[in-house]
Amino acid sequence: MALDPQLMSQLALAFAGALMGALFGGFARWTQGSRERRLRLTLELYNEFHSPLFNHVRIVAHEALAHAPMPAAYAAAEGERREAIASIVHFWEKVAQLQQIGALDERLLRRFFGQYARWWSELLCERQDALADPEWGATLSDINLLFARLKRTKREGSRR
């Protein structure tokens, strides 16, 4: 018993339509989930940056870096100041690496961190000897590239 060719054609089209719908629906869901993960991770970084503990770290690191540029400031610092500088560098390195792999929301990243990039780039990356340092150079270069990206657009009403 053979099926009618017209019926076979309609069944094939129905199957192809269902398959295409499933594929497009899955793709839409996957891209939406990816966008939500980028937003969530960007917000988590923002919350970390503004946490009371990290605020204290930023103040201590700024005080240490105000006396000498990187990497001389790190070499001269001891105790809490040394740890604060390392924590600041680690934070910006983490942001730079996550941004490079596309794990962050670029627009939100600029909006949240653009003003701070201008501030911290002067303290960490503005000197050529810092970028050429054998121990810190690669990390500070990655951070410098991040800062350059973040500083492209000036946020209206920024404080720093």
C-alpha cells in the first residue's frame, strides 16, 4: 500500500516546519539565556566593585599608588597596601579577561565602569615602564586594552 505523493509531500513539509520551528525556538532561547548571563555577570562585577570590603581595598590601593606608579608601588608596598594593589589588579584583570571572551554586557560595562577606567588607568597603566615590566607588563597591557575600550564613550554626569 503506497501513500499518495501529495500526502507524502505535505507530511514532509509539516515535519520540516516543525523542525525549523524547534531550531529557531531553541536558538532564540539560547541567545536570550546568553544575554541574561552576560547581564548577570556584569551586575555581579558591579556589586563586587561597590561592596564595602572592596571599597576599602580601593581606598588603600589608591593611597599606595598615589606615592609611586605601578609596578614600583607594588614592590614598595607592604601588608595591606600590597594586598590592596594586588586585589585591584586582579579585579581589573578579571574584567578584562571576561570582556575579551564576550562574557560581559559591553554597553552596561561601559556605563558602570567607564568613569572608573579613566581614574584607574592613570594609576595602573599610563606609564610605559609599567606596560614593559616583565612581571606585570602582560597583565597591565590587558587591563590597559580594557580601559581603552571603556573610555571610548564618556558617560554623561560621570563623577570621575
